[in-house]
Amino acid sequence: MNARLEFFEDEPIIAAVKSEEQLMRAIASDCNVIFFLFGNICNISSLVQRVADAGKHAMVHVDLTKEIAADFIRSYTKADGVISTKPQLLRHAREVGLITVLRVFVLDSMALDNIDKLRSACNPDFLELVPGIAPKVIQLVHSLYRTPIIAGGLIRDKEDTMSALSAGALSISTSCEAAWKEMGVS
């Protein structure tokens, strides 16, 4: 794995946060990677700074921060990377040196068939498959592509986590704090 991605190797649980209150609990937890699912162009720098000050890694869901997000994230925050459903944004983020996570909502066979086109358009560092509770889909995508997989969405407990990891996911992302604790990441 690329040296700039090493911190993911020993992180089976990623804290996905939706509010400042949840961010504070994630920072206090043993999770070392935090996915921002909130924030805006005006406050994301200070939010990410809290994560950096705690010695943790931040990934910002740039679809939630809008157009110039990748440049702003690179220039004005200490975020390590970005999460997006938009290949063009991820391609640019990668060009400016950010780690990229392509979030793919696998809702039907057309979405599954579209993964290759999306992946080829931006060459992401990771694929995040949503929902992350579909081990057969994780296993299929894992067998087709070399891109490491993060399973996200609807993961609520240890059973969901173990199922996703056993199917080939490198990590899971969840906003369910109980799942953080069940895996000994509190």
C-alpha cells in the first residue's frame, strides 16, 4: 500500500461524524481516522484542525462542502483526503495530493455495473461501498478491482462490521457510536 495511505492499514473502524458533538466524542475515542459528514467551507478548517491537534487523520466529504472544495481542503486545512461521489472532483483532489475516497451507492445492478466507469474516471485510493451491509457485493467488487474497499452505511454492530471485513473490506465507516465501542474503539 502507498506510504501515504499506511494509517488506514490498522484502522478497522473509521468514525464518521455528523455534528460537532459527535466529532468531540470521535476525537476522544480510539478511532484514528475520522470521516467528516458535516461542515462547510467556512468552518471545516477549524474542525479539521481539532482532529489534527489530536494526532488523528481527517477525511472530508467534499460533496457536502461544494464546488471549490478540493482546492480549499488542500490549501486551508490539514485534512489528509476527501470523500466524494463525483469522479471529476476526486480526480482534481488527487492531482493536488489529497487521498481520495470514491463513495458509491450500490442500490442495484446498474450501480454495480457503473463502478468500473466511475473508478476509471478518477483512480481513487479507496472505494466506499454504501450500504456496507452487503457482503456479497463487497466480495464481488473486491474480486474485480485492486482498489481497497471501505464499507459504509447501515453498519450498526459487530456482526455487520465482521461481515464486511470478512467479505474483503479493509475498513468500515459508521456514525453508529455503539459500533465504535463494540469493536473496542471507544
